[in-house]
Amino acid sequence: MKKIILVLTMVTATFISCAFTGVNSATGAGSIFTSIAEPVSNSAGPTGNKRGEACNSNILGLFSVGDGSIITASQKAGITKVATVDRKILNVLFLFGQTCTIVTGE
């Protein structure tokens, strides 16, 4: 009986650790659904009229793909002078997660 409980505990821990999709937020992850946006940094200058977005995705805690870097977001919008950097986080049941970097500037 003790072996069965130990095995079930280990299997559960494995599935739980694999299911987390890397949500690191100041407000924390919702257990069912998370959809938030947070500031990362800003400059003292104006925001600018260009906006670029680059995302990373995670499925089941097993597969992570994407390039959510500030450079990629800037290049997508043709931004040469970054004014603000924000982060948008989406998480559904710890099964799918997406973190996007949003850059504004000129």
C-alpha cells in the first residue's frame, strides 16, 4: 500500500510539474485562467506611435517555442528608439501559456 501511495505521489508531482507553463507574474497565476498585462520598463520620453509584439508559447510545460525578445518586437514594428516595454501573459489551466513582449517607440 505504501508503494502505491509513493508511486501515485511521484506520478502526480511529475504531471503537475510538467503542466506548469512558466507563468511568472507579480500578481501570480490564476489556477484556471490568467490574462494580464504588466509594465516592464519605460523611458522618460514620449511613447511613440509604433507598437511591436513578440511572443513565446508553452504547451503542457513540455514544449516551448517562440522569440519574445525586445529586439524581435522592435524589429517587427520598425522601432529604433524604444520608449516602453510591457509584458502580456495568457495561461489556460496550466496547459497552454503565452508570454508576449510589447514594445512601443519611434
